[in-house]
Amino acid sequence: MLKSLWQAVLDFLFPPRCAGCRCFVEMAGQWCPDCLGKTLQVRRLPLAPDMARLVTGGAWAVGGYDGGLRHLIRRLKFQRDRAALPAIQTLLQAAAERLPAELWQAALAVPVPLHVARHKQRGFNQAELIFREWLEGRGIAWADALCRRRSTQPQYGLDARQRQENVRGAFALRAGISVQGQHVLLVDDILTTGATLEACTKVLQASGAAGVTILVLASGRK
């Protein structure tokens, strides 16, 4: 009761706005119909042949890495602004029925990990904040199964070859974790060249995963 009253006060003082066009909406995290329709672009992403052979369930994106969604991701990652999360959660809920039924058969959801120093600096793994509650609510267990063995350069600013070299050998399965015989849903905020997700997939496959499907919030690939 107190929480809902406080939210009502906040909504009165700072009326909620659409994450896309900034028009006024009824509730925090809500998108106007036009922006939701433009932003929600659930699709299977094209992959290079070598990566496609590894990712048995394909790679899927909820939206494009542009407009309001790009702004939300950057707010979360670089400004550590968790107020971006309600709009992201609304988008995920809208995407759920458009994703393939096979995706929901995964036994484990595994995030692309941050290096311990980056995690300490940021205070969270954005992939976990984006996906964990939503996926657990749909019956998929969450497992921090991967770790970074070494720090890597930020991938932005690097070309495709440099990105592959940057993450080569950077990931490993955490001690005491098993993915043997499990179908894994590998999640991250964005997919660009796919080098990071490919490196993580190789570790999961080498560790005995029965299959890997990739799900990202956004991608610029068509």
C-alpha cells in the first residue's frame, strides 16, 4: 500500500513517459503503441557459417539496436541507471509470445559474464538485470556458469578480426558448475559481430552442453 502510494506521488511529480518518443503514458515502463510496434523486432539473426554450426537453436533478438532501445541499454550500462529497466521488461513481456516455443525448453539461462573488475566497477551484470527475473518467471533456471579468465578491451571500436582475438580464450566454465547434457540459453544485451557470444558458445559446447540458443535484447543485424 505504501509503495503504491509513493509510486502515485512520483507519477504525479514526474509523469511517466514513453521510452521511445517521450510522450506521456499511464504507467512507468509503458511504451506508446506506435513506439512499441517500431521497437519490437523479434527475429532470428543471420550468423556466419562457423557460428551457425555451434549455435544449435539459432540466435534471436527482441529489438533493433537503435532509437529508444539503444538509449535504454546505454543508460543502464554506462550511466548505471536502473530506471531504464521497467521499459525493458515491458518490451520483453511483449516479445515472449513471438519467440519460438523451442527457446522456452532450455534448462539453463547463462549470461555472458563480465570480468570481476568490470563487474565491481559497474555494480551489476546488465544481462542479469535484463533477463534473469523474466526468464525465471517462465521456468528457466538461472546459472552464472561462465567466468572471464582475463580482462579484455571493450569490443566497440574494434573490427571483426580484432574482436575475435580480443576474446579468444577469455572465457571458462566456473568451477563446480556442470552444463553436461543441458540445453543452454546464452543471453546478453546486444549482438554485433557475435565474437563474444561465439567464444562463450564454444566453452559451453566443449563442456558438454547438449545445445545452445542465443537471446539478446538488441542487435543491428537484419
